[in-house]
Amino acid sequence: MDKNPFKLFFLVSIVVIVSAIIGGLISSSFFSLKIPIQSFPKTISPVPSYIIPKPSEKLIIAPTNEASSTPSVFISGSPTPKVTINSRNFIFPKSSTEIIKESQLTSLTPWQLKVARNEIYARNGRSFVHQDLVCYFKLQSWYKVDSKFIDTNLNPIEKQNVQTILNYETKISSPLINKDSGCSTNL
């Protein structure tokens, strides 16, 4: 064999490149296999069936900032997450007793902000006009409509939290403040 280091380097480089190409082709054909998406085990429930992503989407589980809550689940490419999972499906479980700070809102999507603001009302029994909220809260085991609900039922902390979230939604020009996404799989 020729002992010229340049030729040896060139030959080794070609072998490495060809191996990488072949390996890439093999791995891409392996990973492109269509594997059916299975539903979540019952231990993670309640997760509505509409959270299962389409083949072109990716399921993302994002951690929350609160120590007592569990991750948010949403689908990539979708403007809004489908559900926030914690012990009772609250984005802010203590919003009736603890002040929410704007810094707690910065990582939330427009849909999470809308749900967070309206879950304060929902816990007090408010009925909703927006179908996206009707559908969302109908899936929550804790939600019960109170025909006697009025806004003055909210305590001062809840009123402040609603205003903080609404102010932040306005600040970021959230597209969902006054938009009803409807009751569909595209929430």
C-alpha cells in the first residue's frame, strides 16, 4: 500500500463518509416506520382523547414552575395546549388563595392563559359562552355550574388574579382573549 499520508487520509475519509451515508439511510428507514400512537395509561388520566397527536405532530410534555403541579401536555404545531395535568387539572391550583405574579405567566401559552383566567370563574360555578371553555371545563370532574354565580362571588385574591392574567394577555396581544376556538379537536 502507498505510504503517502495524504492518500491514506483521503481513503479513510471516503470510507467514513460512505459509512455515514449508509448508516443514515439505514437509521432513517428504521425510524420512519409508522408506529401507532397508544392512548395514555389510566394512571395519567384524565387526558381527553383529543390530546392524541396526528402523525405529523409531536406530543410535548413541558414542566411547570410550580412544585405541586405536574407537567403540561400539548401538541407541537398547535397554537394551544390541550390540557394541563395535575391533581385536579388546574393551571394554578391555589389561585383562590395565592396571588399570581406576572413572572408565573411568561411560560404559558395563550390557551393556558385563557384557561388559567377562566378556571378561577369555573371553580366558582360560572357558566361559559365560549364553546372552547364549555368543552374544556365540561371534562373537569370538579366543575359544576352554579346558576346563582355572579362576579362578586370572587374573593379579592381571585379578582386580582383574574386581572393580572387579563393584563398579561393584553400585554402580549394574546389571540385568544376574545376568541372562541370552538369545541373541536383543534382547541
